[in-house]
Amino acid sequence: MLVAGDTHCNARWTCHLATLALAHDCDLVLQVGDFGYFPDWPEGRRFLAAVDETFERSGIDLLFIDGNHDDHASLADHRHASSPVRIRDRIVYLPRGSRLQVGGIAFGFLGGAFSVDWRDRTVGRDWWPNEVVDPSDVERLGAEPLDVLVTHDAPDGVHLHSGWRLPADDQVRADESRALLAKAVFATRPRLLLHGHWHHAHQTELAWIDREVSERTGEISWASTNVVGLGCDGDDVHGWAVLDLADLSVCRPNAGSLAR
């Protein structure tokens, strides 16, 4: 499976992902939000048409979660669905809190994030207040164990060298969203988490005390999740990677292996 970071309605880059998938024997592309779903914009419709046509020729499906830079009004009818929604012949939306089995691997999906640039955007056109992760999203995901959790933002506890310096009130809102993602991690205990949003490639072990086991045994027990962040469109080194479903290793062919 090929996994891709933010694509931002970049048709040329997103179509290139189909070529990369074929070159690396991947029959599926999984995109981690800020796909660029703006079906009411002429540019957005051209983007969807070009991507759908390219992936149809390739015989590959593209699956995406919502980021903060996607049209949440247009996704509103699908966002709380319990299963994937095919919005074009080859483009599939993965609603918040939904789950999917791929090759025997249990995937869960939690889109959404806080836009650090919201002040430069227009409500109802390219920014929506309900972009952030909501407690109900985490509730829909549930606590059944996962192998892979796919989110747009990074969970709290993962230190990011993003370079962003946010106003205090914005930092609070971003932290609240990330804390909800951490709650989902603690509940589902995935071996691997994939995310985008910050355009910052990294591999980090997120570890926490497993209180249930610790209380049962009387000794401190740790649990952990391997967190892999992806770059964005145009980043041919870090903007995509190959996920091996056999061992959940993540390899960036142009940069080497990140996680095993």
C-alpha cells in the first residue's frame, strides 16, 4: 500500500501517486487528509476528474480522510458514516471513526485538525469551524484494538519540529484536538499511526503507561505506538511512502526505511 501526505488539490502530484503506486506494486493509495476535496470549486471539480481518470486507468483506488483543508460542508452527509464512501469511481472517502480491514490489517480513521492559518481564510469557502476532531468522532471509533490508526493531525505527546509559533488561544485549540487523538490511541492501542498536517516527516515512538496492566500486575507496564508523519505534495522524498502490510514497516524508497 502506498501512503501519501497532504495533496492540497494538486492534480499533477496526486496523479503522480498512481504512477508511484504501480512502480512499487501497490494496489491502493491511502491519503492522510488535506486531500483537496472542494467539489463546488471549478478547480476542485477539475482536480477530482483528473485524479479519478488517472486512477481508473491505473486500476487503483485512492482512499482519503478529511483534513482541515477540505470542504466540510460537502462532506457533511458522509462524515458520520460507519463505512467508506465512494465519491467517484476510484476515489473513496474514509469517514471519521470508521474502520476497514485491508489484507487482514485493522485500520481506523480520524480526520480533522485545527487550521493554524484560519485567520487568512473565509468561513464557508475554505474554512469551517467543525474542522477539528470532535469527541463524538473518537467515540464512534470505539476502543476495539487497531493495527493502524490514520489521522490528519499528530496526537498529543508527539513532539513536532514544525517551526509554527501559534497565538496562545490557537495553541489551546490545536492542543485540544491533538489530545482527543491521543485518547483514541490509548483506547485502540495501534501498532502504527500515520498522519500529515504539519508537512513534517518523522518517526516517533509514542509511549504511555498501561494503567490497566499496571494495576493488575502491580508493576509499571508500558505501551507504545509507532507514529510516522508524512510530508506534502511536491516532496518526492517525504511526501509518500510504502506501507508493508506484512510487518507494518514504512519505507520511503527515496530516503530509506523509517519504521519497523
